[in-house]
Amino acid sequence: MRNIHEWFDGYRRDHQDPRNRAIHWVCVPVILWCVIALLWLIPVPHAFVKQGFWSVAAMFATSVFYFRLSRHLGLAMVGVFIVLALITSGLYGWLGFSGLLWLAVVLFVLAWVGQFIGHHFEQQRPSFLTDLAYLLIGPAWLMGKILRRCGVSYADRID
């Protein structure tokens, strides 16, 4: 498995244009939330688990991937997932199934349009077209930048 530096270096090479980077700061978190919201809506047998089970399961699996790269990054992303799950749960209660579905689908499409506009400025294909794992690296890359700005190293890879 690649280490955090290899993943981030690959992602950084495809994201040099400042306009593309600015767009990613908006669109990547929106896409992440949309995926969580759409997974939240997958039906579950209420006798065994609560609504949102599939979303929480995906966040758990993704957190394992992040923890394997870095404990600090993994912890930070768990925090993000908790906040996004609470937002999703609240919106589900407020908007209901169809309202949350429409909101997530519309924002998902708009955010991906934004991403491709950013990559048009970049004159570079999105990283995930070379490796789907980059879909997980985008949010981590942004979190890595936040951690560095806060003086926290994400280079604590577990070997």
C-alpha cells in the first residue's frame, strides 16, 4: 500500500492551478457529504439497525483506510464523519427521505460540474481517473492541509 506522502504527492501533481484548488475546497466536502447522505437513504431493516447504517458502515471502512495511512489523519477524518453524520441525520429528520434525496443529488451533480470546471483550468485529468482510491484521497488531502496549518503532522504512518 502507498504511504500518505506518495498519495498526497500524486494528488498534488494533479492540482497545481489555484482556481482548481479553490474549487476543490468547496466541491470535495460537498461531494463527501452527498455520498454520506445518499448512503444514509439506503433502506435498512429497522428491527435490526437504524436509518443511516450503510452510511456509518462506509464511514467506518473509510476511516480504517485513513488510519492505515496516519493516526492523526484518521482521527481528524472520524471527526469530520461524525459532524457530517449529525448534519445528515438532522436533515433527514427535517426534510424526510425525498427532500434529503433531492438535496443530495442536486448538490452532487453541481459539485461534480465544479470539479470538472476546476480540472479544465488545470488542464489535467482528475486523479481518480487513474486510480479510484483518489476519491478517498481528495478529502484527506484537504484535511492534511488543515492539520499542517494547525501545526499537526499527519506523517505518523503506522507500519
